[in-house]
Amino acid sequence: MHITSASVLAMANLTSYQSIPSTTASLDWADLIAIDLSLFDQPGGKQLLAAQLKHAISTVGFFYVPNSGLSEAEVNEQFALAAQLFSLPDEGKQQYRVDPSKQGFFGWEPRGSRKQQHRLVDSLELYDDPKWNDIFNAEYARPPPLAAAAKKCEAFQRHLHNHVLRRLLVLSAIIMELDDEEQLWRLHSYPSRSQCHLRYLLYHPRTPAELATIREHGIEHNVYGHTDFGTFTLLMRQPVAALQVRPAGEEEWKWVKPLKHSITVNFADTLSFLTGGYLESGTIASCCRRRIRGVYGGMGLFTSLDRMMGRCLSLWRVHCSRERRWKGMPTGVCRPLVLLLANGLM
């Protein structure tokens, strides 16, 4: 069975995407903490949140962010736009397909773009929307649903960038003991070219033949275990159980419980590389079991420091090989990063 345009469009007519009942299945939930950004500007708030963030990164690599400053209505608007986008006929979406000749992965990818084991293909359809700045506005045309809601889309992206991401990067700088807590934030300039983007995605139901193959080979995941590139991935809440994480030092996957009025955040590869693994990326997968199969969308803001990674990563690894300890990191272990910043290498 494949999703039709009519069934996808029906999502756009929901009173509230978040009103879909959450799963009632008895699952092994991951123990994620909440980083309450409303405490950020309070006395001692940043230090408290930095300690919580450090614990979250060192144990799971995932955490919740309540009080993000986005209303449920604003999030639902974006899910509705995703439904309208994916309801367009494939021939109408072809002009927005990812162009391999350009840097990055911006644009539309149809279901089945990635080959999987046992002759399966992925069931994921997605559209990666670049930043709404002068560079990408000139280079990329948006599909009609997003173009018609340009102001709302830009405001949504910029809020995630300027409000949520900025605070997480300041907290990361505190953890890394940087003298300037705004240093990482300034590297994420919204007007500049980077791989930062907002991803709209849709998992299509598997066909009976695909489900038979999945059962025959005992395949558990629709998207296999991986870490994300960039610095942070901000995932809008989905009221279904699909996302799984693997805590540090464990072999078993645990489910991520949909937490109302929050964003689920994944610590990604760039800061893990820069700290030599002291801050470690979270490992993520998407489950394909029948109980969570169906029509649902997703959104995530993927943020990146790729514009300077090539210049500093090799130098950072040299420093890390001399100073890093897997247990009991010495005080000031992130000083090599400070030196790279001071010398203009970042």
C-alpha cells in the first residue's frame, strides 16, 4: 500500500496534528532529561543548564527542550505545510529535486532514493529547506506551499536558530570551558552559506511484499542506526513511537517518548569531532515495526559548522591525541579549541 495525495492532504486538515493520540504500547523508554530554556536568563541558570546538558550528552546524546518559545499552533502549521508539500504530484516536485552538482542536499528526494539491504529501498520522502537568507533565496525556488507561507517559514526557522540553537551553543561553550561563551554561536551566522536546513519528511507505509521481507530477515529499523552531522538536530514532537536511541555503553535500543510541548534534540557529530569525542554524538534509528507503521510526518532543524570544519579538524585531532583521556578529562581540556579560535583558524 502506498500513500495517496488525498490521504497525505488529509493531514493538513487536522485541527491539530499534536492531538493525534500518543502510543499506549508498553515500551522500554529512554531516560531523557529536559533542558528548560526558560531558566537560561535567570541568575545561575546557564551554569545549571550546562551541567544538565553535559550529563545528557554523556549518557544518551538526546534530551528534551521545553519552553522553546514556539506555540503548538506554530508547530502544527509547519506539519500542515509538510502535508501540502507531499500531497503535490511527483511530477510537480521533480523541479525541486536535490541537485547533486550543488553543495549540500537541499531539495526534494522521493521515496526509494536510498537502497537498503535485502533489495529493499527506503520508504522516506523528504524535502530539505535551506536557510531563508539572501544566498539560498537566490539559488533555490521553493515548492508552492512553502513559497506561499514564506514569512511564516522564515520566522519559524529563524526562531529555532536565534532562540533555541543560540542557547544550546552557549551552554556547549560553557561545557567546553571556552573563554567566550558566544564563540560557537557566532560561527552559526544565519546570513552565511552552510548546511543548516529544516527537513520535512514523510514515512510511507511499507508494501505487503516489503513487510514480508522485513519479517523474513528480522529487520527492526526503517532508518538504520546512525549519528547526525552538524552540531544539533532539533526534532519537532511526533505523537507516535518511532524514534529509538542507544545510550552510551549499551547495546539495546530504547524508545524516545513523545513529550508534549517540547523539542527532542540530538547532539551531533561536529562538536563531537571538535572535542575529540569528549562530547559524544547521540546514536539514532527509526523503527519499522507494524505498530508504528502509517502516515506520519516529521520535521527537524539540522545545524552545521561545516564552513570551518576542514580548516580546524585535523589540528584539533593532533591536540586531542596529546591531551584527551577517555575517563576523567583534565581541567581545560578544550583549550586547544580556544587556541584555534584565537589564531583565526575558525
